[in-house]
Amino acid sequence: MFKYIRFFSATLLFSIGFNDVIAAASFDCNKASTATEHAICDYPELSALDDIMGEAYRSAKTSADWLTPIKLKNTQRSWIKSRNKCGHKFNCLRNSYVQRLEEISNGVFVLELGRNFATFVYEGDPVSNICPAQTQLSDWGQCVSWFRGGPSFRGVSISGTMAFNFDYIGANAHMCSLAGRADKVNKQWVYQDNVSACTLRIELGPNGLSLNPTRQCNSYCGMRAQGAMEQIIEY
């Protein structure tokens, strides 16, 4: 199991107001032209981060009034140029967003949790009690390959909005995967998908991160992973 929970408080809050700053997921994905724009449209977590970034930028007029408008624009332009060098690489882009939010935003909350356990993929039955290379004979008599599974969650929140990603990997690689934007309602973050009618409530509790999905959220899970989204991921 691993985790880190970090609170950041920096002086500068982010920016919009000039044409070459991409307006988060508010830009028309049908008109995406660069590799970075396509990545933002392709990955819900990046889209949510981009959305959060835009909101933080718009708040800069009141929360970063000590910083001149010119400096806001110049630092933001520099970051965008650096970000765009990532192209379509997800990890590079996500790290760029998180680092930039930590630098310029007030009260960024970063959460990463995971619980790994051994799981397997069925690779076939043994022949004369022997399994092919790269597989092992399991206790129940099948040839399997082992890997680390279990649930993982990461989220970046600022001003009550969270960009999150949840993954679960179980036996035979049956998975749950859900990512996007969740908004703070009372003491929970709530994600809603109007297409599938999935609603996921995310709450920090004394024992861990509690995930409470509606049954429609099973549409994001493989057959043998149905219901896996509803659980507490321990700190």
C-alpha cells in the first residue's frame, strides 16, 4: 500500500484572458488540432485538470492581485509552451498540470492511494502437469501469470473541484476504470455522468477513501469486476 496526501499553499493563482491560453475542456474537441489538445479530449482526467486550471486562472484577478497582469500572462504562456512539448504523452501532461497547479494555486490537495495484491490472468491448462514459459502452475491446477492488482485512486482538488482517476484490476484482468471531474457537495466530491446515469460519491473518512457508486457505474467495470468500485481504499 502506498499513499501521499499533500496540501500546498502558494501565492499565485492561475490565469485566463488572452487568446493563446487554452480554455480548458471548454474548447471544442471537434476542432482539436495539436497532439496535446487531442490528449486533453481523449483522457477525462486531463480534461478535468484542464478545466480546473482554467477556473484557477480566472480567479487570479482577486486571489493574485499582487502579481501584475503582464507577469501572469508571461508565466502562463511559458508553462503552456512547456506543457505542449509533452505531445500526447499522458504522464508527462498530467505531471505538468499538477506541478503548475502546485506552483500557482492556493490550497491544492493531492491524493494518491493504492493497495496492491497478487492477482492473475488465466493462461491455459497444463500439459503433463507442466505450464508454458512465463506462467506458473497455480494451487488450483491452472497455468496463470501473476501481477499486482487491486484498487488505486488519484485526485487533484482545488476550490472544491477534483480531477480524479480510479482503477481496479482483479482476476483475469477484469477491470473497473473511471476518471473525470467531481465537484464538492457538503463533505463529499460527487461525479455524475449524464450518459450512463452513474453517480460516484467520494469521501475522505477515518479509515480511508470511501467510494459510493450507483449501480449504473458498473458500466465502467468488466463482468468479474462488477461492484468493485464500491469500497474503502485504506490510507
